[in-house]
Amino acid sequence: MAILVLVRHAQTIWNAEERWQGQTDIPLSPEGEVEVGHLARRLARERFDLVVMGRHARGRIAGSIASSAPCTVVTMPITPQSR
């Protein structure tokens, strides 16, 4: 049986300020860094066959935690059609 796990990026500086970031690559806030630690502990025992992540740092951080065990990793390009 296949299981789909969705993980959104952690809080960024602009998220904390309630600003839209869109395609701008904004770093994680201090709270976001705490959230990443929680995510790492939660996913530590999980194994994935495939991890798909966005190209922004906020998405790559979550994706790299999920892909810490050997698996296929795909970074999705941002194209005009995907915006």
C-alpha cells in the first residue's frame, strides 16, 4: 500500500510578518528553525521511496530532512506553468 506524506515548509521570516512571499526565497524564522527540529525528530524513523521538493531553501530544508535515508530525490523546477 502506498502512503503519501505532505510536509509544508517551516515558518519563514515573512510568514511571521504575515507577508506573502511567492517566488521570493526567504530564510526561515527562529520559530521555523524550531519547527524543522520537530520535523526531523518526527521523521527520524520514517523511510521514503521518493521525496519531491521545491527549489527554494524553505522547501529544500524540509525535503532534505525527509530524504536523510537513501531514496530518490527530485527537485521541482519553477516554470511559468507551475506558478
